[in-house]
Amino acid sequence: MARIVGVRFRNVGKVYYFDPRDFEIHMNDHVIVETSRGIEYGNIVFPPREVSDDKVVFPLKEVLRVATPDDDERERTNRIHEKEAYRICKEKIIEHNLDMKLIQAEYTFDNNKVLFYFTADGRIDFRLLVKDLASIFKTRIELRQIGVRDETKILGGIGICGRPLCCHSYLTDFCPVSIKMAKTQNLSLNQSKISGVCGRLMCCLKNEEETYEELNKKLPRNGDMVTLPDGSEGVVHTVNILRQTVRVVIEKNDEKEIVEFPVEELTFQPRKKKGGKAPEQEAKKEKKEKKSQEEKGKGAKQENRSQKDQKNPKEKQGNPEKKNAQKPREEKKPEDQKSDNPGNEEKKESRRQRRRRNDREPAREKRED
């Protein structure tokens, strides 16, 4: 077990763990700690407590001291200087004609560094801007490009619900949000209705996902067949997730009507769990898998046979050497022996030429006649 305190440096920022040492630290006290950025002024989110070693990254940095009135005054002056730094940086951005939007300027507690947060569509070459700012502030300058969600978290605002934005009020980290969450909650997929101030999907969709998933398990889907209390059947038209009611299309006297029933009065096949399937679908899937396995087995046997034939073609055709060994050797005839001699081939060619000449001579005689 490790004894730690939780410290937060900015509004709704991430909580970091530090070693409290022997200081008496209470909730909402201010402390001075050392971080990777230097000396920082932070707020105590929760007082000293013991947590398991799995939740702590060792070695833990220690709290330097509890903030004094002088430290509080220095922090207030830094906040005033940040506004002036923001104004100067914005003027320099316009001078250099850079396509970037400045969001916030931040001083470290020891004034060792000034950080400027900005947003941009692509990469920005701000080397000249950094040189100008360094010559003005006489300290280290750091420019950080952030996304639109981080921009909204810093600036804050009011959501469509009329309350302060979740990311600016209590969310420390951004959780992934997908369009599937909006479908699960039966919301309109209009982009303007399910997007927040930042233009991304609303973070509150994630907060309500588990509740809607649990309520949807008790309801049928649109288009499912359900059995009514009187024993007749109908088709689900729509469902109301929060009220747990179902509107069913039924036939009466050759006419269709839509009637609303509480879900407890209807009989239907419950929804399957995530990754599960209905028994009929599972049976069909098993049959398909068996067939595919059988076909694969047959194909594998044929491939093995063809591979064996390719590797050992002599097994089918037989070894020609053995066949030649079984047949008795034939003695060469004198004519064959003559043909083997290259001189005989020349004689044959000369004989053919003579025959051609003899054939042509009677034709010439006829022409002369």
C-alpha cells in the first residue's frame, strides 16, 4: 500500500498522485509540487489516503510544501500575466499571417516557461513566431496544437440541455463515443441533434449507454412477432424504451390497428445477449459449419492426392529405366549404322537434290518444244 494525495492543476484537469510526506493536507488546500514541466501550483482533490501499489506509478514525487500566502499571490499575478501574453501572441499571429486559432496562454508557477495552446487544420510553421515571443517574454516558449474537444474543454460553454458542458464541469478524460450509442438510445441520427458544441458526438451518450442497453433487453425489436394477452399475434411497430411500452400492429375485421401494451403483458422471444444468437440461427450456423468443414476435408484430400502425384509422377507412369531394362536390346542394322555416320547424311542430301533436278528436266524439255 502507498500513501498518496490527489492533485489537480487546472480546472477539470487530470488527477495526479504525489507523496504527501508528513504535511497536514486537507481537501481543497493548495500545494507546491515538482512536475515534468517544473514547479507547479496545484489543488488537493482528495486528502491523504492509502491505495494499492497497482494504481501508483513509482517512484512517486513528493509534495514540496503547502502553499503559503506568497504562493497564492504569485499564482494570481501569473493569471493576470497570462491575459497579457494571450493578447501579444494573438497580435503576432496576425502579423505573421498564420492560419491558427489561439486558445489559451499559460504560465508555469516559477515563470520558467510560457505555454500557448492553439488549434489549426494542419501543420503550422511557427518558428518565426516563437523567436518573436521569446524576445518579448525573455523565457522559454512552447506552442501546443490541440483538438476541438480540448478547445471546448478549456473554453467551456452551455450544452443543448441548458447545463454547463460535461467536459468543462466534471469529465477528466474523453471517452470514445460511437454512432451505435445513438442507435441504441433510439435517437435521431441527425448530426446537428447528436453533436455537441465541439462538433463531435455528445459525451453524454456514453453516460446513458449502459442504462439503455439494460432496458432494451426487456423489449422486442421493431418488426418482431409478439403474442398479445388474448392469444392473438401482432407485429411490433415501435417501442418506448423509458416507458417500457410497445406499440403493436393488429388486424381486426380485415383492418389494421396500432395498440399500445405494457411489455409485461406481451409474450415474445427475449433479446439475445451481446455476441449471442437465437437457437434457430445457431442451429443453421452449425449446419453450415459442418458442411463447410466436410467440403474443406474433401478439398484437402484431393489436394493431397494431386500433390503426391506431382511429387511422384513416376509412380503412375512407371520408371522408364525399369521398362528399358526389361526389354531386350535390339541390335543395330547396317542401315542404321550408316545413318549414324554424318557422311551418309550428306550423301542422302545429294541424292535428293539429284532427284529434284531429274524431275525438273522433263519440264524444261516440254517448254523448249
